[in-house]
Amino acid sequence: MELAAIVGAGNVLTEAEDLIPYGFDGTAALRARPGVVVLPGNTAEVAACVRWAGERGVAITARGSGTGLSGGSVPPTGGLVLCLVRMARVLEVDPRNLTVRAECGAITQRIDEAAALHGLFYPPDPGSMKISTIGGNVAENSGGLRGLKYGVTRDYVMGLEVVLPDGRIARLGNGCVKDVAGYSMKDLFIGSEGTLGIITEVLLRLLPRPASRRTMLASYSRMENAADTVSAIIAAKIIPCTLEFLDRMTIRCVEDFAKIGLPTDCEALLLMETDGHPAAVEDEARRMAEIARAHDARDVTTAKDEAEALQLASARRSAFSALARVRPTTILEDVTVPRSALAEMVSFVAATAAKYDLTVGTFGHMGDGNLHPTFLTDERDVEEMKRVHLALDAIVEKTLALGGTITGEHGVGLAKKPWLWRQLGDASYELMREVKRALDPQGRLNPGKIFD
């Protein structure tokens, strides 16, 4: 077999039972059956596989760990899946230039751990960071809990190695802090969801590791008070590392799952974290606690040490896993609104869940307006799924009406593409399609994602 000659017989999967795990990602109710799965070991093998597929008109879907939440790595039936998890090396940490170079299949947390050996820090921390790959993070422009202060993946990408749809290998960007030579082509591929090229290597910016960190948990009897606390903290010119929230449903599920000792009788919890110079951290932590109490926080708890801080943070990081235990199907949504509209949006989600008789837990990055309404349902119940889709449509419409976006960090993929035009309008939507046609005229890379 020609593919076996490229990557080795043990790295080509064709048996039906072997293909099943590569036909879905972390998105509920979306799955397909690829025709073949190939696990290349380096960029040259990726390029050779792309050329092989091009000569035969075969569609290609690249994937890493399959943790995506918008169907971005769900392949077309019968297509070729390039699974890049063998390309998992952290190639170099350069403390003189504050950079790290890694292959696309390197696990996100491993990159931060490699940086930590040099007193450095890779800030983006998606909830899946223990298993997600950096190539997938770049392709989806992943966010995370620290996004409020530190930004998202795009803010740390300095260079990329990309295999183009015709099999050519392009190197975009470089290790220079300042570079304005020509179009910023690397930025075109960040967040492109594998539709324009296959990312095989990344060069990332690092920061000095914060010297100190303080973690606090505030509880509220009203969600609106938690949202007002967030607005007041930002208005006070404090930019915390983390401002996360959980609603009542999520709190109860997390406590049942993790036994952390969370108060299950409150309506909202706010996880607040500040980091930096010890003196600044002490001052910001004190001021945030005062602001929380001024906005009717029932209680403000400060972690006494690093172990307790990690335990408090785990309350937020385990939200999705905890909610997923309740019903057979978990649909994790992702919308973002201006911070000033947070309280209105959270209330709207709760009212919509009641209107359509659905169970919904809401959590997310309250500091940057990114909400994750999570529907607990059963995809086998046709009538209930109809109500889920009606509720989702209502939530998206409300998001757009408030000046928000249909996705803050999960991407468009298959799940969000019906709503993309509503946000962008004709000119912007068609411009994206023109870029796709220019780079991938045959439409072979991850077809059907973002738009048809």
C-alpha cells in the first residue's frame, strides 16, 4: 500500500473497528467513518500524504487528541484522517529569546512544564490542556482560564510550519519580536481549523513565570451580583489572571463529582486569581475581596497554600466533566458577549432553559464575557433534541443582539457554521470563502467546516 510506504505499515489504519475513534471529537452527536487513518511521524511524511491524497482527490482531515468542541476534526465519510499525535516533541526551549519550539502533537501542558524548567511560562490554558495538542490549539485559536490577563493562543504564536493543500511546506513568521515584512500569513492559519493548511510545528512566545499567585473563591445568592463584581473589578483597573464563574447547577455537579467542599446552596461562585510581583498580588487580592463583599458576596475564601489554590481552581476545570455525568449527552456551548451584558445573558440562558424544559448548567470565563451554557440531554430523545436546537438558536440570536460572537474559543467547525453568516454579513462571509478558494481550490482540506 502506498501510504504504508510513506509512514510504515503500523501507522496506517483501515479496519472498521480501528477507524471508529477517529470519527468523532468532543462534540456531542457528531460522528462519521473515515476511509483510512494515517499517523505520520514528521513533516515530510505529512506532505507526502497530502500529495498522495491530492492525486486521488481524497479529502483530508487533520487531528490531534480530538478534544475539539465544534466538530472541527470530524472527518467526511470515507476521507483520510491525518492523526498527528506521533509528532509530539518539545524541540527547544530558548530562555535567551523567551521562546519554545514544538511539534504539532506536543501536549499543551508539557510545553508549559518544559518552559517552567527555565523559570518561564506558557500562559494559554484551555480546559483540555492535559490532553490537547498545541497544533489543535493553534488551529482553533484556543483560549482558557487565564485569557483575561494573558490573551489566547494567537497572542503567543511567533512562527509556524504549515503543509499547504498541494503538499508544499511553508514556514511563516520567525523568532523576531518585531516583524512587519509583508502580510502576516501566520495569522491567517491561526484559527483556520485545518481548512487552509496543516500545522506541523510551532514557535511560541514565553513569559517569565509569575513570582506569586493568590486564589480566592466568592459565593453569591444572586448571579447578577457575581457579574457586577466582575465589572467593578475591571472598572477598578485590576486585570486578574482569572475571573471564572459557575452557576448553581454546575456547583452541585462539581461538588458531587470532586468533593471539594463547595457551598451548594448558593446561586453563583466566582473564582478569582491574581498573579505577578508579591506586593502587587497582595494588593490586588485585598482589593478584589473588598469589591466582592461590596457587591454582596456571601463569603470570600482565600487559598492558604498552593495545594488549596489548585483545589479551588479544579472546581472550575472539572465543570465539564462533572456536568457530563448527569445525562447521556452533554452539549457544551460557547458564546461571548460584552462584559456589560453578562448578567442579562446569564439570565436569558436560564429563562430559555425553563421555556424549553431543558436542564442547563452555565459556567465560563466571566472576566472576558465568554459563557458556556451546557445542555444535559439525550441525543436518542428526538423530541428533546428539537427543543435543544430551538434553545440554542435563541441563545445565539440573543448573543448577536447584544453585540456578541457565536464562539469565543471553540471555533465554528460543523456545529456553529449555520450561524456564522448571521454574525459576519455578506461581505465578510464571502471574503472568507475567497481565501479558502485561493489556498485550497479543490476544497480538500477539512471540507464542510466553517462553511459549506
